[in-house]
Amino acid sequence: MLQIHGISKVYKTGMFGRGALRAVDDVSFEVRPGEVVSLIGESGSGKSTIGKMILRLTPVTDGSIAYDGSDIALVKGRALRGYYRSVQGVFQDPFSSYNPIFKADRVLSMVKAEYFPGVSTADWRRKIEESLHAVSLNPPDVLGKYPHQLSGGQLQRLLIARALLLDIKILVADEVISMLDASTRIDVLNLLGDLKKQGLGILLITHDLALGNYISDSAVILRHGRIVERGATAKVFDDPRHPYTQALLASVPRLDEKWSDSAPPGREAFDADDAVGPLVQVGTDHFVAGAA
Ligand SMILES: Nc1ncnc2c1ncn2[C@@H]1O[C@H](COP(=O)(O)OP(=O)(O)OP(=O)(O)O)[C@@H](O)[C@H]1O
Ligand SMILES: [Mg+2]
């Protein structure tokens, strides 16, 4: 289980690093095996920063992250490899995860070199083909190609395939669905559903409320780096208590209504109430900032 305890991130900003930006502020939640948690918030709310801290790509400024009871900041050497064996991420910008001078499938062959040196070439090939099929990629379409010869969606699915090869326990998926076209999206959503059934814990980072509602067991609503509301997805979506969550939900266009019938709330709805105090429990598995 992944436990996030009151983490914050302060970035140094400005030309001489004298400024400070509190991108994440006192965030706590958990991801259990077989559970999908969606981390929802608008652009700049700190979602990717939280994902990066979980993957140790950037240190936490305050608070701690524990995996199976151990603080990940203290994990070193072999144990760190073990951590990455269990926890992997697929990031928003898939191009940044590839080195343009190497073929894209190097991300898969490196898994063998690092974690499965004893597996025979034939067995490894079979494993790769299985994992590519699982993410709806046709092996000849992607193997042997350079990153610039593949689409963003293909590169992203290659990274999910890489995570599958490792048989991970927790996947941090940062905007992985939003980049895909409708038919591939269904395939990848179904794949995530299957993996969840097999016990994978998934942190799904998204700005897409409908997606968060569709797939997740728990939802964490983030605003300006702070949690405004969190809890069981059904509670947060059916009975939103914070004005910000309410405004967000009201702004989702309804496909069964004509645009003119349901004018979405304007920007001011989002700024109307800035009550972001400590989280207060308002029901079973339902917490709201400032108990609005
Ligand atoms: N390395 C960095 N140095 C300084 N500031 C950063 C850095 N990375 C992110 N930020 C800032 O931290 C804030 C949160 O960024 P983050 O990428 O976590 O947002 P996000 O919720 O993932 O947004 P999006 O939906 O646009 O991906 C933003 O204001 C961003 O400009
Ligand atoms: Mg992001």
C-alpha cells in the first residue's frame, strides 16, 4: 500500500531562485492494492508534482511517502530497485521519457537487462509481444522504431507495456487516457480495469472529471496544491460538499442537453469560495476542506 502523509512541495522560482512556489500543500491520501484513486484538478494544481514525488523524481519538501510501511525517501541501492519493481509511472509527456537517439523499444529491452537477465531471448520476445498486445499495440508497428516515428499515444502505451513487464503493484498514470483516441481509450480503460481486478493499485491523474468518475473507487480533488475534497468516488460525485467541487461538476457539459439550455458556470464560480482549511470528515469515507 502507498501512503501519502501530509506532503508539500515548494519549488524555487525566479531568476536567482529567491522566489518560492508552494505547488503542493499538505496532501494526504492512500492507494491500496486493487484500488483506483483519481487525482483530479485543473492545470497547475500540482497533480504531476505529486506523481513525481511518489516516483522519487523530485524530493518532498515536507511530509512523507511510505510504501508497504517504509519511507521511500530512505530507500537506497537494491531496495530502490525493488521499489521501482513495484511502483512505476507513465507520464503526461511521453516524449520526455525517451532518448531520441535510441529506438523506442529500448525501454523494454532495458527491463530485461536490469530485472530479468536470466530469461531466454525467446521467452522474453513472447513476454514483450504479450505486453504489447495488452495495450493494443501491434508489435511490428512499434518494434525497431525511433521515438519520432511513433505517435504520442503509441509511446505512452509502450510505457504502460513496460510497466506490465515488471508486474508492478502500483501504477501512477499521469493523463494517460486523455491523449488517446476514443477506440484506444476504451482498450486502455479496459486494460486498467483488468489490472485493477488482478490487484494493481492505480493513481490516475486527470483533469477529466467524467473519467475520474467512471473508473475510480476514490477521488481526490485538488486545488492550488491543496485537497478541497476527497473520499469514495460515489460520495464526492453524487454529494459534492465543497463549492469548488460543486462548481467543477456543474461545468461538465451534459451530452443530453443542448448547449443553450445549460449555460456552464463562468470562471467566477471557481473563485467564489476559497475555503480551503483542514479536511473535516462529513461522512463515511468523505472529507471536505473547511467543512463547507
Ligand atoms: N520544476 C519546477 N520548477 C518550478 N515550478 C514548477 C516545476 N514543476 C512544476 N512547477 C509549478 O508547480 C505548479 C504545479 O505544477 P504541476 O505540473 O504539478 O501541475 P499539474 O496539476 O500537473 O498541471 P497540468 O494539468 O497542466 O499537467 C505549477 O504552477 C507549475 O508551474
Ligand atoms: Mg501535469
